[in-house]
Amino acid sequence: MPYTPSSYDSYDFANRRHIGPSPAEMDEMLKAVGAASLDALIDETIPPSIRQDKPLDWAPLSEGGLLARMREVGAKNKVMTALIGQGYHGTITPPAIQRNILENPAWYTAYTPYQPEIAQGRLEALLNFQTMVADLTGLPVANASLLDESTACAEAMVMAQRVAKSKAQGFFIDRNCHPQNIAVMQTRAAPLGIKVIVGAPEALEPEEVFGAIFQYPGTFGDLCDFTSQIAALHGAGAVAIMATDLLALTMIKEPGAMGADIAVGSAQRFGVPMGYGGPHAAFMACRDAHKRSMPGRIVGVSIDARGNKAYRLALQTREQHIRREKATSNVCTAQALLAVMASMYAVFHGPQGLRAIAERVHFLTERLARALRAAGARVETDAFFDTLRVEVGVGQAGILAAARQEGLNLRRIGTAHVGIALDETSDEDILVRVLRAFGIESAPPHRADLGIPEALIRQSDYLTHPIFHMNRAESEMMRYMRRLSDRDLALDRAMIPLGSCTMKLNAAAEMMPITWPEFSSLHPFCPPDQALGYREVIDDLADKLCVITGYDAMSMQPNSGAQGEYAGLLTIQAWHRSRGEGARDICLIPVSAHGTNPASAQMCGMKVVVVKSAPNGDIDLEDFRDKAATAGERLAACMITYPSTHGVFEETVREVCDITHKYGGQVYIDGANMNAMVGLVKPGEIGGDVSHLNLHKTFAIPHGGGGPGMGPIGVKAHLAPFLPGHPETGGSEGPVSAAPYGSASILLISWAYCLMMGGEGLTQATRVAILNANYIAARLRGDYAVLFMGNRGRVAHECILDTRPFAEHGVTVEDIAKRLIDNGFHAPTMSWPVSGTLMVEPTESETKAEIDRFVTALQAIRAEIRAVERGEISAEDSPLRHAPHTVEDLVADWDRAYSREQGCFPPGSFRVDKYWPPVGRVDNVHGDRHLICTCPPLSDYA
């Protein structure tokens, strides 16, 4: 008998590593679903009229092949020592933090901590971040991070307008702010009718503005005391903002001591690599009176069901997913993973360590200034922390070239100046090389002289909480990080079946290159010829995304999905203005849309008109037609999600697009549900003019506990000239993010995903995502009603379980969500887009065994609900209401109406590897009424 070689390929990434169910398991699942084949299921799910003609056809790479390609591309980047500054600095990531946080799936695969009982570790780390920021800025309240410094400046400007007593329409920007900060604020101000005034701080006219922002230290290094300007602003009822530097604040007078109302900045230099622009955690702190107007997330301290301390996200009613067009901003993502890294950097070094780093940087800068002046150079920065501006006249090109010969990038300022910003990585060797570039042969001796005026030396203490004074032996640090991660439930432990959020595999091979120096060490404003590897990655990923979506051009600048929506709407508005139709200001948005949609439209100065849903969950076509006709020449755009937020491919999508175009509007298709379309449907071919893509959903960038993310936008050719520009790279429109390519380093993840999956693998992923969702819907038939289905009884990649009927027996959707924690699962999306429901999205990368475990858990919960319905136990006494159960519950006196076994080890939970939540059900109301958002003293835990 002839030998038959095996056809099994361990290195077939798409089919053996990324896609969960095996071919045999898919056959079993198709039987349960009642479909003859996977092709037949897709035909029953997606209307034939919208299917794409050509398959995605590039060949896949193995993991080994990918890493070799990444090495080859990375070698095209030239890693120089970046002394450019301008908001980005070299830093040292402590290896313990790199290995135990940044490269640890327990941290990077977690979801936003909306379910606090399973996020206590992340929440503690983020509370440490808030405490660090509040202490260093001298302001009492801080949030748990924003996207980048420039967007934090823009958020602060809009916040200032909300809280100012002044009714003036102007906003003053210190001309010494970083150029990208000025540009992003100008972008944000224009559609809101804010009059921006850029000038010298001494030229400020307080009565003309509702607020002002000062950079401290300034972009060219200058240190100024803004106390008098801030007092004048307060006298006129205006708000004072300072954009500042956390490392400098260990030595210089803090914004709170000058009277500032709001402080913003970036925590990048606290151990987070530059990564050609990101991701980095921005911060915002403010006076206590303004905390309810602050955008972004705030971690607060509450109590659980036993009265124990428990962390949670506080003041949730401010967020866009609840307030929609009345939201404080459209921020739907923080940079949680990077905020955790920055907070751990502060724990790792403590206040003395941070001060020592700052002093090393400062004294090195002082020696540089002394040497330059001694050689006759004109150093224009008198008071400084780490940055100098030097007048070099016609010698600018020669000095910049000489510096490059020394392996250094200095900052080109105008035509006659250079900037030099030293950092934590700077040492004696770098000092000598800088001086050589200026033709100076030796460095002067260290004298511990200060370049900071005495009046600007910090007097107050900071980081006084015991967590910043723990024993920093690496063994203790490692255990602290491990203890925190053990309190959390992330994708490395269990399926996270969140509808609309696509918590899929983040493969190790995709993650590895982001920490390689050839990608992590580049400054976003380095000369373009030093970033040819990044150029190749960005161009090839953009090309592939255009092929996938049917669009003609991509902007990689938006660094979140919400930022992508905002950028897409700005692009539409710029196109309308170019045609003399700038009066178009109405945006039609279905009632089922993501909360970021109306918030983004409002930020662009558009008037939101809400369109009804039909009884089956589709857009009400007649209502849409009527409202488009009423808007007429004022119709700017419609925003739709496809497949719909209800998890259905609506057959009328082309009609919706045609109606919008008929009245001169543009169609914005939200790309949140692209995981149901890749390889099967192209939004740019069914009528879309612009879409954002959530790379942290469909394209495998991890959620990182609520950030990082990327939200690039694809547009049709007529909109391409109006994509966001940037001060460093040109373009006619203003930027929306601090760096030209947003959080460029994590684009590597999506590129790697596309390369390893190949066109056929990406398509198969979509098909299996649809199979997995339909399998769950089929398995739960008879236990839970699925709220919306397509015309042929199929759901897309997610399904909505209707739990509202249980409310009449006292069982809430929250009871079910918390009971799932006992089974070892993160809950599906609760009460969105329909209140009292659960939206489930299994993704393609979950195995049949894990999906079956989830189904078993939901069926067991349904059995407990039936016991309540039959009157065998009250909802109040049932395990549903007491969930989640902790170890403390297990060992305490048991006085409940059900057994310990039922409460603590329900079907679906692991016996040996069971996840135990560290706290019981958290009291949300208590946390909002008694808001504490910095680390409480240890005595509170006694």
C-alpha cells in the first residue's frame, strides 16, 4: 500500500492558529445551525446584491516567514539618537515592565474595565496612574489617560469652554506650544466656531477669551512662570490650561502651584518607547470643581457587596455611549496599556528615582549650554529643563548634517536655529557627539549648576503614597505585577464574547516586532529617509486595506475608532466646502448607531437628526427618505453601521446610500463590524464614501484594557485630497492626531495579521465568525430569544439575546452578566444597542470547546432563572443576585438558599483553573456619591 504523506501544515497560520474551530468541528456546528455547508450559510446571511466579485488573493506567510520579512523591513529604518524633543523623548523601558506588562497577554488582551469585578488589577494600576498625574501636576483629579498630548490639548480647550464663566468666543494658544498641539487645537476649534488666537503669553488679552493654554516647558525649552497670566484669566472668568512634562515636574514648579485649572501632557517618557509616534498615554488633570466635565475615563474607589474596597470606572454617565451628541467628547478609547506602563515606571523608580533621572538630564543639559556659550554659540534658552534653542544662522544645514554623521537627529527650527532635547538615554558620549557636531572638542566638567530660576524650583512633595515607596527589588515588582494581572480576566484566560468589540486572537508573532529597536526607537519627526521601513509597512497596509474595503485612499493618522469617525466627517465637510456647499450641516444617524457617531458629528459642528428603526431592527427606510428630503441642500452626511448594530446585513443598504447621494450628502459607513465583511463585502462598493476601520477589532491590534487602538479612514477618490494633513508632512487639511501616522508602531500588528492570514485566510476568518455567531444563536434556541435576524433567519457575526422578559421576575441583565463571572467568562455587551439585552460576538478565533462552555454557562443561568420563574427561589435569594461569588463567600458562614457548589462552581466553570473574582458585586452608586479617584491611604483597607 503506497504511503500517503500528511497534508497537515502546522504553520498554516490562518487555519491552524488564528481560526478556532477545526474543519471537523465546523461540520458539527453547521449541522447544529442547519446549513448544508459554510458557503450555504454565507449565502443565507449576506444578500447576493452586495457580495464582492473578486476574492482577496495575496498569499499568506508562515510565522517564520513573517518574522524574517519584518527583520528585512525593519533594517530599512535607520535608528539614530533622537534629540528632536517636541513632545517625544528617548526613554528606557525597564525590562521587568517590558516583559511583564507590554509583552504579557494578561495585560494587553484585556477589555475596557466596564465590568469592575474582573478588572481590579488594571483598575488599581490606572488609579496609580491618576495619583501619579495628580501629584506631579499639583491638581486633585486626573483621568485614566487620553489618546495623545495634542488631542488632550484639544479636549482641554473644549472642556474650558464648557466650564468657563466667560462668554467670550476666543481661545488663546501660547505660540511656544508644540506645533502639532497648535494644529490639532485649530482643527478642533474651526467647526465649533471657536476663534483661536496664537501669540506670545505677554500679549494675552484675558477679556477676549474663555480660556488659554501655555506649554511648560515651551517647545523650544523655555521655562516661564505663568502665575500672573493665570490670575488675569481668572479675573476675567476664563480658564487656564497648561501642557506640561511629567519628568520636568519632578524639579520645576507644578501647574497647580501657579493656579492652573487644567493640566495636560504625555506620559510617553515614563518608559514608553517613541514607536514613530505611539501609542502613548496622554493625561489630563483638573481642579475638583471641574471633574464632572472632564472627558475620558476616571477610575474611582467604591465598595463591594461585603463592604470591601473595590475599584470601578466612575461617572460613567458622562461618556459618549450614554450621552451621545450631548457627550463631553467622543473619546471611546484611552491608552490604558501605556498608562499602566507609565504608572509602573513611577512605581519602579519612586519619587527619588524619578528625581534622580530628571537631575541627570538637567545637569547634562546645563553642561551642554555652558559648553556652547563658552564656544561663542548663541543659546537663546535662558531658563530650561532639558531643551535648548541655539541660533546657528547659515550654519544650520552643516550642523544638522554633522550631527547626523554622529548618529544624532537635532531639531530644525526655521532657517537659522537648531533645537537640542536631552533625555533619560543621554549620557557623556552623546554630550560629546553633540558638541563635536558644533565643532567643539571637549565637554566642561559637571558642576551641579541649575538652569532653572529659583522661583521655578518645585517646593512640594509628590508620590507620597506607599505604593510609590514599595521595595523595588525586581522580585517584588514582578510579584506586584503578577498579583494585579491575576485579579483580571483577559483573553489569555477565557473568551470575551463582547458584541461590537471583536475580542479576537492577538497572535504572539504579530506582537513581537513592536518592541524591536528598529521599530520602537524612531522619533515621529525624524527625517523621512530614516523611516523607509515604516513607509513600506504603512504603504503596503494601506494598499491592502483599500483592496479589502473598496476605497481608493487611506489615512493612517486617526489613533482610535472615534478619532477616525471625526476625521472622516471633517473630510466630508472639507469636500463640501471645496464645492461651495459649506452650509451642509445635517447628519442623519439611525437610533441604533454607536454612541460615538452622534458625538463625533456634534464635534464637527453638525446637527444630528435621528432616524427611526423598523420593528425588525433595520433602518426605517421611509423615515430615512423623509428626513433626507427635509434636510435637502443642508444634508451633509449619513452615518450607518454595516452590518447593522443589531447584527444583521440589511438588504436596503444600497437604497440608503442612493437616497443620501440623491440629496448631495455623503455616506459614512462605520467600520466597527468589518469583521463580518472582510473578503465578502466591500463598503466602498455598496455606496460608502468613507469608513473608519477599528484595527483594534477586525485587524488584530489588542484592546490593551481600553486602548491602544487605531482608526484609519478609507475614502473614495473624490475625498482623498481632503484627508488630514500634519505640520510635519504637509497636506491642505488640519491634523486630528499628534503624529502624522497616529500610533504607528501598532500598525505593524495589523500588517502582520494581513500577511500571515493571506487574502483567503482573511475571508475564511469572516466566514467562521459568522458561523460561530449562528452556532451560538442555534444552540441557545428555546432558552433565549434572539432579537434580530435577517430575512432568512440568520445573524451576522453577532447576535442579541433578549433578556428583558426575565425582568418581570426580578432578574436583570446585570444579574446574568455578573453570574457569567462565576462561570469564568466576561459578560457580553450589556444593554446596547437595546436596553436589557446581551449582544454576543464570539469571533472566529474561539474554538468550539470554548463556545460550548459559554453555551453551557448560559443554559445553566437560564435554568436558575426558570427556578425563579417557578417560585422555587426568589430573585433576591438566588445565586444570580449574589453573583459574582468570591473565595471570601466560599469560606464564610453559608446562609444562602442554594449550595456552595451551585454558587461557586456552576456548569461551565473550571474546577482546577477556576477564576475567582477578587471582589463581590461593586456598588456603583456609592462610588459616584463618594468619588475618590486617587490612591486612598492604606489605612482605608484595614
